[in-house]
Amino acid sequence: MVGKKLGEVFSSLKDNLLFIFSVISFSIITISCEKSFKDFDKNLMEKKKELVEFNEKSNIRKEQISKTQNE
């Protein structure tokens, strides 16, 4: 009888520990993915800014070349 109750307690503890481990693992994965997406968005915004600056410089250079050719 006691052995049966003890087995139930250990089984319950095992289930609880498995659940806690699953929740912790899921939380870690979720947090790391969220951080990764934030870093990706930040990097994407920086690249967009660089592209806009390059485009502006390119347009200025095109105007300079066009003026030089017309002279």
C-alpha cells in the first residue's frame, strides 16, 4: 500500500518536473526568437537607412555627371 502511494507520488513529481522543464524550455526558445527578430528588425532598418543614403548620393552624382556632359 505504501509502495503504491510512493509510486504515485514519484509519478506525480516526474510529471510536474517534465511540465516545468517543458515550460522553461518553451520560454527560453520564445525569448531567444523574440530577441533574434528584434535584432533582425534593427539590422534591417540600418540597411534601409544606408540604402536611402546611397540612393541620395547616387542621385547627386548622376546630376553632376549630367551637368558635366551638358557643358
